[in-house]
Amino acid sequence: MNKLARIAVLCFVIALVFAPAAILAADGATIEKSSMGYLGISIGAGLAAIGGGIGIGLLGASVVDASARQPEMQGKLITTMFIAAALIEGLALFAIVICMLCLFM
């Protein structure tokens, strides 16, 4: 997919997610935590998990490619990969914890 198609899909998903909130706000109804809150929290946790998975997948692919090009650097690349993977996982877990805190507040 090219860049314009990705942006269009992202805008469609955002509109789809926020459309019920806009409709309820236009009618003067209140958005209860039990309905829209749980939906938002679950979408946020899912996006955090997907983002972490994509990040680690790209990192692993890059390290394998770099190891194939320069096998003598494999030890340093693996060490750097594990440090970067830990940071990516930490960020994803932090986002999921924030979603859980929002759920129980």
C-alpha cells in the first residue's frame, strides 16, 4: 500500500472509532464509562500491543539483514537488538498499564 492509502485507512478507522461519541454528544446524551470507555481502553491496549509487535518485528528483520551482510558484527548487533527490544517492550507495557489504570479509575 502506498502512503496515501495508509493515511486514508487511518482516517477511516479514526472516524469509525469516534463516530458513536460524536453522535451521542450531538443528541445531548452522556457517554457512559461502561460503553465508550471500555471500547476506547480496549482499542488503546490493542494498538499498544500491535505497535510493540511491529517494532520488534522490524528490529529483528533489520538485525538478521545486517548479520547477513556483516557476519563479524553479529555479537554487537545481537546485544544492541536485545537492548532495543527491551525498550520497545517496556514502552508497550507502559501503554497497556496506562490503559488498565484508566479502566479501574
